[in-house]
Amino acid sequence: MTQQNNQTKVFFDGRCYICATEIAKLKERSTDLRFINIHAFKHLPKPKEVLLKQLYVQLPNNRWLLGLDANIYMWRNCGKIMLADFFSLPIIYPIAKKVYAWWANRRFNKLYQKLH
């Protein structure tokens, strides 16, 4: 197996300004994550439209994290422990998960309403 197959992969929307800006900052802090701009690859492990709807992380064991869980994983990996811990708090997590899902859906519809 190559090192790329053992890396955790982060699938992000490179056409989303907020997403691309955050990923650019996180790239500087992580050597363990492989960041994949969904628009730059033809052969994706899930349909492009699915991956565009929210952030996806594919772990080396092929387990998937999405949305807020993917962000928390990324933040921990990139040393943003306090941010990850805050959004993992039992009182914060369920609210943040709903807010992220709402925001991701709104973002997707605004950018890609012609796809569906």
C-alpha cells in the first residue's frame, strides 16, 4: 500500500470560498490529511453531488465522517483542540450539528441549484 492509501482524505468544495479558505489554513497545520478538491478529480469514491453537499472525511479504514463530525476530526488533527472540544460538548454538539446541516444545505442550494 502506498502512503496515500493510508492517509485520511478530506473531500471539500474548492469552489466554495469559505470552504477553500478554511482548508487552505488547515493544510498549513496538517501533514496527516490529504485534502481533495472535489472539482479536481474525475474518479471520486462517492457521487460528486453527494460530496458537494457537506464536508466528508474518509479514514484509512474506509469509515466516513461527514458534516460537523468531519470538521471536528479535522480540527483535532490540525491542532485546533479547543475548537474541536467546544463543538464536541454534549450541550453544543446537537445544536451545532443541526446548524451545520442547515448551513451546508443552504450553501449547496445557492451554489449548485442547477444540479438538481
